[in-house]
Amino acid sequence: MVVERLGGHTYVYVQIMPGQLVIVETDGADSHQLHQKVRLSFNAGDCHLFDEQGLALERMRHTSISTH
């Protein structure tokens, strides 16, 4: 893991598998340290995902099904 502190926010670069990197934007006061192991969880609706070419993927939409 690599940590990049930029004042009001921090980017945490996490390798989840060889060749697969996740970049997490967190609060500027984030306390993670270089090479520290982290556990990630997130709300899918708050994510911005990109493909290998850097193009944004369409956001997933969840719909409720009501039964009567």
C-alpha cells in the first residue's frame, strides 16, 4: 500500500492482487501508513469504477421489487 497525502484528502493505493490496484480517496486526516495492511469495504453506489483504458464504467442501479 502507498499513501499520498494531499491536504484535504488522501489517496491510498492498495494492491488487491498482483496487477490489480485499487485507489481509495479518504479524508485528509487518514492515519494509514506505507505498506500497512488494510481492510476495504464500500457502498457500491459511492464508487467510481474505470476499465483498463481508464474509461468510466456505468454505475450499477439497484431497484426494489415490491410484492403484494
